[in-house]
Amino acid sequence: MSSASHPRPSLALIIAALLSVYVIWGTTYFAIKVVVLGGMPSFFFMGVRFGTAGGLMLLWQLARRAPMPSARQWLNAMLIGGLLLVIGNGGVTLAEHRVSSGATVALLSVVPLLTAGVSGLLGEWPRPLEWVAMALGTSGIALMLLGHDLTSDPFGTALLLAAGLSWAVGTVLSRRLDIPGGATGFGAEMLCAGALSLLISLAIHEPWRVPPSGPVWLGLGYLVFFGSIIGFSAYRFLVERVAATLAMTYAYVNPPVALLTGWWLGNERFSTPLLAGLPIVLAAVALQTWAHARNKAS
């Protein structure tokens, strides 16, 4: 669905959505690590997280008498939910058994470039200034990645790259497929992703249990309400109503947030290159935002 089919959102709403994916998603990588290392099986965890978030959103829409998706829209929601959340987020969840949360989110900074490539193959190449912004952001992330060795775990790195590619494909297709706009569509995607995750969990014989651990329950609650209901909805709102390239700037801001969160709460390594790369990343975000505004005005 094209963003042109919806009224143009206010600047305040766009800024609020950007801040949600910048700050909230930057902290979810640490929360995921707390849950999976706390003993909650990965796919069962994703099934509970996304199934609960999606179910709550659709119940809210039903209470508001909003129309539910058609059969075709449910199939499209299942495809997008599978690409974004089961493969995309699921790959990240599995990788965090092996890779630190800071290094994980730093490597995922390649997602904007992957998304640009997928969009280009479908006839929508970014404009030159947007390429400059993505290159600048990637160089800043590369600088921040110094000291976070991913080569020591090639399998974890491969999982993250596969997850990033799936997320890129899902993001591009979500603007082209018939999916209900707003909370109904976002809720349907999450509910489908939750159901698919539980089916995978059953197939691989995961135990369905939530460990009696305070940090695990706190992490799970944070991921359901903040990471999924608020964060995922904000991201899909930006993709659907504004521009995928602007939504993708989260990939440049999440790394410093994740690195600081892992250092502050999880005693993960905090290195000097973060301070050198941060201004470059922020400059890339500013350039990307300005390029988007200029394209809209032209």
C-alpha cells in the first residue's frame, strides 16, 4: 500500500514515531538477550511476544468496531509477519545466544543498504543524496563496531545477515501488498508471526515454559508492550505513511543506544570508537531526514 493513499501525518507524529524506533528498539536488543539467556526457548518466546502484542491490538480494534482483514489480507499479513518478525527478528533472537547485543545491532546497520538494494531491484532506487547518507551512516557504524569481534562466531554473523536481508525484503513488500492500514494491519502481522513461531516451537519440541525469573518476566513485558505494540507499530507507520528510507534511519541510532544499554545494564564492553562514530551516525540521520524533506518538497 502506498503512503500516498493516506493523509499526510503531522510532523509531531513523525518525530514521535522516529523517537520510538530510535530509543525503544535500541534497548530491545538487551531485553531479548535477558529473556533468551534467562532460559526461555527462542521460538516459544517469539510466539508469546508477538502473539500477545498482536492479539491485544486486534482486540482493541474489535472494541472500536474496526473492520478485520479479509482472507487475502490475512495471507499477506502472514507473509510480512513471517519475513519481518519470524525470520528477521527470530534470526536476531537466535544470534544473541552467541553474539553481544551491541555487536548485533551494529552489524544490522547494513539493513538500510539491503533495503535500498531490494527496492532498486523492484524499480525504486534511492536518490543520490540518500545513498550518501546511507554510506555515511554505514561508515559511522563500522567505526563503532571496532572492538566488537564478529568473526569469532561466523554462524552468529551469518544468522544476523540472513535476518537483515529478510527484514529488508519484508519492509519493501509491505508497501506493495494489500494489508489493512494502521493498528489492524500491524496487529495482524504480529498475530500471524506469533502463530508461526509457536508452530516452529512445536515442530522442534521446545518446552513451553517461562522461567520463574524476575528479569525474564520484566524483559518479556517490556518487549510485548514497548518493543512490539509501540516500537513495531511506529516502524510500520513510518514505512506505510512516510518513507521506508526515513524509517530505516533507526539502524543508525539503535547501535549507540544498544551499546550504551548493554554497557550500563549488562556490563558489556564499552569502547572508545563509539564516541568517534556517534557524530558520524547522527550526521547521516540528519542528512537522510533533510534529503527526505527535500524530496517531498520537490
